[in-house]
Amino acid sequence: MKKKNRQVIVENWGVQSYKHAWKKQEKILQSIIDVKKNNRNDRSNLETPNYLIFLEHKPVFTIGKSGNFNNLLVDDFELSKKKYRIS
């Protein structure tokens, strides 16, 4: 029976931009994928790390692939008053 990996790395990243936090998470995910690939190729049994990450970022408005900015219920003026920007 395979031993369960119950160790969790807890990190508090504080306040960050959404884009920066996303890139950091992608980097961590890729490192986990690399360990799993190496385990498969080398028939190793290295444990993959488990993460619990706390962070905060400004609100993000998601419109999806088939949406457009006309779907937002607020206009550019309202967004700029709250210091949000569309990108």
C-alpha cells in the first residue's frame, strides 16, 4: 500500500496583483508536474509537494471566452471611480 503524502506547505503571499499570483501558481504547478513526470520516467517515488496558499488581490472581472465587455453591468466610469481597470 502506497504511503499517503499528508505534508502541506502553507504560504501567505499577502496582497499581490492577480497576474503575479497566477504566474507564481503556474510555476509551482509546473514543478509538481515535473516531479510526477520524473517519477514516471525514472520509476522513482518522490513525493509531490502539497500547497495551501493564502493571498489577496483586487477584484477580477471575468467575462469568459464568448463574453464581451458589454456583458459587464457597470461602465468604464464606474470602474474607474473604484480604481479598477479593464485589461
